[in-house]
Amino acid sequence: MSVVSRSDNGNIAVLSINNPPVNALSHAVREGLQNHMRDLAADDTIEAIVVACEGSTFIAGADIREFGSPPKAPHLGEVVDQIEAMEKPVVAAIHGTALGGGLEVALSCHYRVALSSAKIGLPEVKLGILPGAGGTQRLPRIAGVDNALNAIVSGQHFPAKVAAKWGAIDDVVEDGLVEAAISYAESKIADGPRRTGDIEIDDSKYDADYFVGFRKSIARQTRGYFAPERCIQCVEAAVSMPLAEGLKRERELFMECMSNPQARALQHMFFAERQVSRIPDIDKSTPRREIKKVGIIGAGTMGGGIAMNFVNVGIPVTILEVQQDALDRGLGVVRGNYERSAKKGKLTPEQVEDRMGLFSGTLSYDDLSDCDLIIEAVFEKMEIKKEVFAKLDAVAKDGAILASNTSYLNIDEMADSISRPGDVIGLHFFSPANVMRLLEIVRGAKTAPDVLATCVDLAKAIRKVGVVAGVCPGFIGNRMLAPYGREASLNVIEGCAPEEVDTAIFNFGMPMGPMTMSDMAGLDIGYMNRQSMGRENYETKAYDWTDRVVESGRKGLKVGAGVYDYDEGSRTPKPSADVMAIIEEESAKLGIERSSKSAEEIVERSFFAMINEGAKILGEGMAYRASDIDVVYANGYGFPPYRGGPMHYADSLGLDYVYKRICEFREESPRWWEPAPLLEKLAGEGKSFADFDKENAA
């Protein structure tokens, strides 16, 4: 059966696209639209045309199966130009989503009718490219420059009712979409086509200053990204050029984006996020456990944030605390979070009350006996975690999943301390837990397959990116963070000022440098961890200077002094003469002749240490794929997505180069720079981490 079929309703032809699951713009769809439009142009019995889609959505974008393949005619640009040139009115009937090329098809139609539940968007910028089939030229003409700029540069989806206010949708209906579109098409026969490309933009307020102001307004969000600037240049062309010239400019800028490494990196991230739920020995046939109610132990910042994720999707939560005032305080913080969202217009007051109504508080473990999933978020000490699990073992119902939010501790040790180790799993949320997308799902040696499968599905249900990790200190993210932090601190003691290190890392694309991050987290946290580790277990040269900083009373931003100074009420770091004196004294004590380092060396030492640890994790089977590691770092640690995560970044440099540099660093510090066996193997074979993923695909 053809993916594009025709049925006639009197003098109105309806073209129905049926290309499950999302009616993507495959070659067959493009060819079908082209052929039918050609036939309809010559059919004198037809006076108007409706383009509709079967299934759950309008055209939701390009066919990802064609990514990386040479484009095959007819190209989308040719198809949309053909649709717009039709002499008979063409009406798009939109339901579900009209995204990317799907919206470009709709914009090339002369009119648009949509269900009120539909959404539109041009998300190409998130893949490092821009709309390449007229989207940047037609949307500003029909929706206005301000709205189009925001939509194209953000890549966001917008409800049909919003798009109607812009003028991008002509009629919004509650049901009977195709019938409504046919009726609308009949009403436009006398008017004839209204071609989006023919609409002229009033350019009186869209001068150079307007675009300068827009660039400034988005500078923070788009820092380091290549495609947003090209999107802006396309809209500038829409304002200043006729359609044909604007389309030519769009094509030039589209090709610039396509040839930029960021497009490959962002598309790698797109596919990587879709791979994380593919787990060896877990499939659709694996049983799942039903999660109707969740228990959270601990009403602090972490526990409250974790709880919000479940309540947000309608799952009731019981929060346990040991003291009533702590419970009241925690629930008060949760309410405050929701009320702030309401003030921003993201929730109604009624929704705030509905969500708070799904919370119940308790001081008794017995009240957790009907929970299907219980997550502890208590202090990060093994003896405390074991006490909690012992109490849960006594009260939790059979089949309840028992989870730890630990960021570092051994899940297997917790599991083995109770009578039902198969029910135990790690669910490591990232702070703030109600905001951060990443969830590390830590699979213990005895974690039951149905427990793992349930938690992988649950991550999606609460809108998290769930990445499965094995049991090792720090799992994936924090384990790789340790060598990164070590090298950053060594760069300081060996000759760099803290701000030099932070500037190099910030310019690489991280949201902040490691010294600023340590100040924000609290320098005393790392200090206490090191006190319990023993000096033989860490690089003392890297951290003795930071320990002295803490011992001088400088614990970070929370006390207004850490590695940096902070003015009262300010979060802006300022270099500290006192800290610099400590650093220089410690360097002298160690006999180090201080010398500054280039930004390139700072970046390589910091990130190559991280990559090497990632290769060890991968080689040990603590992560299933290199791309899973990339997802962890892009979603939980601020690694710039436009570099594709640390493992993709290593691939982009060439593993032979990364391995060579690590061997050079080993000459100076053999203990900490032993190359990962997997990295050595792949580099020697001329392969990449991407090759490893393909060869070990689940």
C-alpha cells in the first residue's frame, strides 16, 4: 500500500500520509506527495486539496533512518515549492505534532487547520542544523519575525492555539479535523491560494539594532553553539530578501551547519538518548512491576525534589522523616517550588493544590507498607543506609522495589544486608532532583530483571533520561569526575591561578570551571571525604592546598569565601590574595617551580583524565555503551552537548592522539595516568568508541 493515498470528497481531494509511527518524511512520502500534487494539478474535477495524516500525528519530522545517507530526490525543498506553487488551495490538517520538515510542509500549504491539542515546532537547531526547506523564510512571513525567531532559535514546540494567535494556523478545532479541513478548503476555492512565500514582511522595526538586541538576549543560552547564529542570519534574510533569494541563503547556511562538527555531535546525542533504554537481557517480554505509590525516606532538598517527580505525573508519595519539624519544613519547600511555578504561569493554583494533595507525610516506617517503590535519600554513610534498609526489609510489602539515592556507595553491600537483595536497585537523582534530567539507574549484582525493567520504564514516565550503570565507586558520573577534579587542582598547584583553570574549562563549554563548582558545592564536602579515605588513596599534591583553604575557614560560597572571595549577597567569584598565598606556600613546600600552562594543556589534562576513566568504566562493563557515558555527562554534569559528550569528543580528536597524550602524561605521573586497556586496544586498532558501541550493540 502506498504511504500517500488519495480519496476524493466531491471536488476536494484528501491526501492521507500513512508512514508509522510518526509519518516521517521518508523518500516514499516525499515522492508520494510530489506525484499526487502533479496529478492533482492536471485534474479538472478537483478544486482544492487537503493534506492530512493517519495515526497519532501529522508529519513529525525527517526520517531518522535516512540520517547519514546521501539525500535522494525528490528533496523536501522541491516538494514544498511544488505544493506552494499549486493553483488550487491546499489545506494542511494538523494533529499531534507538525515538527521540522512536517511544519515546513504545512507552511507550504496555503492554509492550515489544526486540532487544539496539536503542536508545531522547528527543532532542527537541537540537532546542530537549521530548517532547510523554507522554514526560516516562511515562518517569519506568516507568524511574524519575533515569534519565528524565538521558535527557530529555541527549537521549542508551541501549542496550536498559540500558533493561531501568530497567524501560523488559520482555524483551530476540537474534533472532526479532516471534515473541518475539507469544509475550510471548500470555503477558500473562490479566494484561491494564499502563498506564504508571497507575504511581505514590514521591515521597519527589524533593522540591524533589532537583531543585535536579540543576539544579546540569547547569548547565555546559546554560548558556544554554531547553529543559532545561522538561524538568526536566515531570518535576517527573510526580512531583507524576496523568497527565492532567502531560500538560497537558507540553503547556504544549512550546508554550513551540516559540515560543522557540532551537527554530528548533537545528532550523536539525539541517538544516544534513544539508546539508553536498550538493556541486554531486558526486552518487552520482561515482566514489569506496577508502581502505584512511592515512598521517600528523607524530606530534605533531595528527598523533596525526588518526590516531586512522581507527583508531577500523578503518582502519590508518602514522605518519611524522623522529626515533625523536618517533615513540615520539607513539605513547605515542595509547596514553595510549586507556588513559584504558578507565579511564572507554569501551573494554575488548582494544579498546585492537586499536586500537594498527592503528598502525605509520616514519622513511621509502617506507613510505607503499601508503597510499590521506596527510595531512601538519607545521609551518605553506609551504616545509616543499612539501618534504613533493615527497617524497610521489615515493613515493605512483598514485591516492593527498594532503592537507594546514593551517589557513590556500594549498592551490592546494601542489598546483601537484607533478605531480598533482588528487590534492591540504585536510583541516583541529580540535584535539583525535580529539574535535572539525568537518573543513574544502578544495577546490582542481584537486582532482579523485572526490577531493572520497571525502573528503566519509570525513568521515562517521570521524564528523566535513565542511564544504567554497574556497581563501582561513583558509578559513571562521579567516578569520572574525580580524575577531572584532580587534574584541575594539580594545574593550580603546579603554576596556574584558579581563575586560569576555570576560564579554560569555561571557554571549552562547561557551565563553570571546577574551582567555581567546588565553591558552590562546598569545599568542606570533599575535605570530609578525604579525611575518611586515608592519604594513600588520593593524590595529596592535588588537594593539600584545598584542605588548607578549608581549614582557614573558607568552605565555599555558603560562607562567602572559598577558593574565591564573594561579596555579600553575590555569587560572582573574585580572585583571592589569601588563597593565592596558600597555593604558593604549598607549591614551595613541595619543591614545585610554578609555571603557567596553556588553555589547551589545562583542557587536555582535565578531560583526557575523565575520558581515560570512562574507557575503564566501559572496559569493565560498568556502562553498556560509550554513548551512555556521553548521555550522563551532557545531562548531569554540564558537558557541552555540542561536543557530543566526553567519549564522542575523544573520537572526534582521534583515539590515537588521546592515547598518545595520556602516555605522555604518564611519564610525569605513572600512578594516575595508566591508560585504560580498552583505550589502548581501540587506539592500536585505529578504532573509536563508536566502533566499540556498534560491535557490542545489545
